[in-house]
Amino acid sequence: MSPIHGVKTVTTNVGWSVLSKTATFGLKFVTVPILARLLSPSEFGTVAVALTVVQFLTMIGGAGLTSALIMEQQDDPETTHSVFWANLGMAIAMSLGLYLGAVPLAAMMGAPESVTLLKVMALLIPIQLSGDVAYSLLAKQMNFSKDAMWSTISESLAALIAVAMAYLGYGVWALVIQLFASALIRLFGLYVSSGYIPRLVMRPRKLVPLLSFSSGVMGSEIANFVTFQSPMIVIARILGLADAGAYSVANRFASIPNQVVLSAVMGVLFPAFSLMGNDRKRRSDALMLSTQVTTVLLAPAMFGLWAVAEPAMLVIFGRDWAYAWPVLGLLALSKAIITPCSTFIPYLKGTGHGRVLFWSAVIRAIVTTVAVAVSASRGDLIDAMVALCVVNAVTLIGYSWAVFRVDGIPFFRGLLTSSRSMISALIMAVCVRLLLEFLEGRVQNPYVELLIGGAAGGVLYAAFVLATERTLLRKLVELVRSRRAPVQDGA
């Protein structure tokens, strides 16, 4: 039976994951702007559209079976091997289907230039899905340090390869090779770390108990994927590949803080919640603490990026991309609004509330796609980004209501507790924005503007957090002290 992991184990694994994502963030902070200067918006847009299709099919191919494998209390080699072969079989089918249907699919998405890329990138599907079982075994053991190490290695080497190829004039193929290099290196690392060796064992009956949970997870993940990726397809079809490229570059950069914190935290919290059993109080405390901590970390980064978007776009991406600064700012704002929801998906997933997770995700996907499509067709890229902000504000209320109701937390108390630091970050960002507007004309150097905005925002937010989050800070200090105490984990 899987062990019950305590707070120390969870925080240690979150630390490893965050460390990994931070290292990757540092490299992407440099490589994304370099690639943006070497490649055109249309090139970015072409690869982004093709990657959206590959990621969607990869999600379907996984079918949620590996998530169900993490939820299983007993370790059964026959089930593990059966999941591996089921995933691989689905991956091959998806890859072949994408290769054969590349021409009509590219035309349907408004990107006929991506046909060749779709055919080549179809090979990514079996590569990515081949490592899912190995990753699930590490996740079930809460052994994220090894995954963190290989993720850092794969992303770092792949990014360096992409920059070198772009500099040598390989164009879009630099981005394609980056994807393949990262996937292959991480696949190798997962097998080395987990020690998993697939065997020729396939027992379809072993998959049946997993299907109920996996189908709900697959449906919700598909809906979440549509939520995050549908704007790219809508923009490419309605506004063209140049706007899709501008959206892609801005979204890549605005997503870096999320990749550092959210992907690390969410990856650990799902198995952690699933291993807490029926201890409702423990789960509730973990939910609120993790939500508060992620919001305290993410909200100032995202609202702050909104505040300094204009000089940041000019400094980081150059004058050729400076026109897209409102896109970067609004994307950062839309992600900032949704930060308190960062732990809700792993909570619902890990506690077995698949129905709530599914319908919340489906409603959000439909509303997001329709809102962005209508706004883009009646206006431009800026209008589409404003619509995304509005949708995320509504999503914050809806997700909070659903999760707090499931957990038995009073709605307004839970919303205030989870969103308090977000409000502080918003006030900080508005102050910084007003300061930069006041300095407009007085300070002509965008580097100086960025430095002033960052320094002012940091001081203001630190003051707000010290004034409003003393209880949370005390909890974190006590947690650090308890980690140093010689107490058995999980006690």
C-alpha cells in the first residue's frame, strides 16, 4: 500500500519541483527573447499552431490512465505494464492519424503552411506518451527530485540547441528540434530515474477499474486544454498567423512564472491529495495553505508584468515586437486574475471529484472559446485579450464556489483568504502603472523605467504582505522550523 506522506514530504517535493522550474525559467528568460529576435511572428505562429494539435492529441492518447495509476493504492506490475502498452498503442494511432490528416487539418486551422510541421511533429506523440508510466511511478513515490533534475537538463539543452540553430538560420526548424530534443532527453531520464522496464504483458481486464476515473480526468484535461489553446487557433483563423505569432511570443513569456510555480506545485499536489485518504481536515488545510502560498508568489509577478509591460516588451523582445506590449500586459493580467485557482484542479483530481472537475472545465472551455472568437471577429487582438480577462474573472468566482462547496469551506471566507494577496498585488500594480505614467516624458530610457517599476513594486508588495499576511507568514516559519526538528515524517 502507498505510504501516507506528511507535510514535510510534500514541501520537499514542491521545493525540488520549484527549483527545477526556476532553473528552466532562468534559461527561458534569456532564450525566448533571443528566439523572438531571430525568428518572425509568422514562424512562431506556424509552430505554435502545429504544437497545439500535437499537445491535444497527446492528451487524448494518454486517456488519463496514468493519472488513475497514481490513484491506485496497490502496486500491480500487470496493471502498470498494461497501461504502458495501452498508452503506446493509442499514441501510435494518434500519430498516424495526424500524419495522414495533416493537409485538411492545417487548412481547417487557417495555417496551411504548417502541413510539413504537422507531419514531422506527429512523431512527438509516441515519444511523449512513452514516458507517462515512468513519470507516474515517480509521482506515486513522491520522488520528484529525479524528475526535476531531468526536466532541467532536457529543457536547458533543448533551449541551447534551438538558439544555436536559429542563429545559424534554420528558422522554424530550430523550434521543432527544441521540442524533440527536450522530449527525448526527458524520456531517457524518466526511465533511468524510475527503473521501469516495460514487459510484454497486456491484461485488458486490468484497465477496466481505471477507466471510470481516467475518463473523467481525460474529459476535464481536454476541456482545460481547449481553454488554454483555443485562443491560438481562433486568432490564427480570424486574425492571421502574424497575430498568432505575437500572441504566442507574449503568451510564452507571460506563462514563465506559471511554469515555475504552478506546474511544479500542481504536479506534486495531485498525488499528495490522493494519498491523504479520507482525512478531510488535513486536505482542507493543505488546500488553503497551498492556495495562499501560490497566490502570494504568483500574483505579484503577473500583476507586476502587466504594470511594466510596455518597457518590458521593448527591452526584452526589441522594437520589432514593441507594438505587442498591450498583448503581453493583458495576458499577464488574465493569468494574474486566475492565480487563486491554481491548486483547485489538483485538489478536485486528487480527491476523486471527477464530475465537478469535468463540468467546471467544460463550461470554462466553452465560454473562453466563444468570448475570444466573438471579440476577435468584431475587433482585434487587443479586444480578444480583454475578453480573456473578463472570462478569467468569472472563472475565479465559479471555480472558487465549486471547490469551497466540495470542501465545506464558507464561500466568502474562502474567497477572501485565497484572494487577499491577489488584491494586494493588484493595488501594487496599479500604483506602479501610475508611477510609470507620471514618469513618461521624464524618463526616456525603457531600461530605467523597468528598473524603477520593479523596485517600486517589490517594496510596495513586501509592505502589503507584511501588513495583511502575518498569519500565513507565521505558518510558513513554523513549517520551516518543524522541518528542522527530528520528527518522523507523516507523524
